[in-house]
Amino acid sequence: MFRAAHAHPERPSEPIDHHDLVLQPRDVTFDWSTTPLHWLPGEPFATHTFDVLHLMLPELERWFVRTFEQALPLITDDRLREDVRGFIGQEAMHAEAHQEVLEHLLAKGLDPAPYTRQSEWIFRRVLGDRPELTPAATHAHLLQRLALIAAFEHFTAYMGHWILSNGHLDRAGADPAMLDLFRWHGAEEVEHRSVAFDLLVHLDPRYRRRVTGMLVTAPVLTRLWIRGVRFLMSADPELDDRVEVRFRDYLAAARKDLLPPPVSFARSVLRYFRPGYHPTQEGSTQQAVAYLATSPAARAAAQ
């Protein structure tokens, strides 16, 4: 099994300009054969709060890929076009990696299908293609989806920076393979954190467009996440079916630094509303690149 590199990796001696990065997908693999269902020992709530990502991300990121592929012909900036292609490759790999964890959950006796079917309906039907629309309405629908994706990517950049900076998960005994998956994914989210935002601004620079995207995304994502935690806790074969999910459980896990603090999370949302905001203000490119240089899965993929 891959063992996770420790958080706070040493940063490269030479500063890295975020805009000099060439985004490349990494064909990572993970061995889940010895990963327990509660990969954070004694912390089923914190474990399943993370595990909601496995439920949402395969369909969510495939939706990202489909939407960006539709936007590619509209891009007139060569560098942005290459960044979008790199983003598409990385997100496709993220979807596959989290899909494999769903199979691991099923093997452990937790069937994710009732929730993943809802994800499929949302990202294929509700937010998918609308062939009945006129060309003008189709373009507007594309811009609306890009605004949602830019907002989603703000959250993933925040989460990526948080998990790369967090050493408490190591000390809590987190499963090395699962921790490496989340840190590899988080590092790539920090790598490409500005692509969705830059694409949206390239096609529609209006402040109102991106703000509307966040006003829709933040409450919907929060609701989906809460439903996901409740589903996983109730479907967990190692827990009592009557287990209750409470906000104070989240606060308790956050006080142990096993989950992001709610105040910090809320502040990250507010940053997005600043007129001069840009995603390069979120996270550290050097930190992300440093982790990818030590990640067992990323290093194995490079060989």
C-alpha cells in the first residue's frame, strides 16, 4: 500500500510562478486492500464527512469535463486553452480514483448506490445538456454551468490547501492510502485552482455572473454534503442504524483539527465575493508541487 507523505512537505528552494505550471494528469493507482471502513480510527463522523467526496466527485467531475469540452471551441487564448485541457485530464483522473473508492465501500458492506444515483440525476439531468434550447439559450446555459464550476473549484482549492497543511490527520492514525488520495487530489486542485475562474472571466467577465454562481453553489453544496453524511452514517454496517447526525459532531471533529473549522470555511466563501478576488490568492502552488513530488501515488505514476 502506498504510504502517505507527511503534511507540511518541504517547499522547493526556487519559488514557482503559478502561471508557469503545465497541468498534467497523473495516472495514479491506490491499493485499498487493507484500508478499514473507518479510515480515521475511532472517528466515523469525520471519516464519513470526507467520504461524501467519494459519493459526489465521480459524477461531479465528469460533469466538469463535459462542460469544459463544450467550452473549448470558444476559447481564444492559447495558454488558457492548454490550461483547460490540463484541467480536463486531471479531473477525469480524479473521477476514476474516487470511483474506485466506491467499489471499496461496497466491498466493506456499505452500498453507495442510493446516494450516487441522486448525483447522477443532478449532474446528468438537472445540470446536463439541454438539446431543446436555442443556440443563444444553450450558450447562456453553458455560462451558468461554468459559473457554478468556478464556485465549486473555490471550495476544492480551499479544501486542498487545508488538507495539505494539516498534520493532525497523520497523528490521528489516518489510513496512509486514503490520506495520500486526498492530498494528491488536493494538491492538483491547488495546481489548477484558477482555471475554471479564468475560463469564466474569459467568456463572461461580469462580476454578477460569478457571484450568482457562488450564491447557488454554496447552499446546494452544503445541503448535498449534509445529506451525504447522514446517508453514510445510516448505511454504515458498523454503526447503529439509529445514529443521529448533529452539527456539534462536526464542531467536535473540527476542534480536533480533523475537519476544517466552520469559521475558516465561511471566510473562504466571503473572499470569493471580493471584486478583486482571484483563485491564486487561495492556497500555495509551492506547497502543492512539493507534495506531488513526495506523494507515493504521484511518484509511482511518474515512473
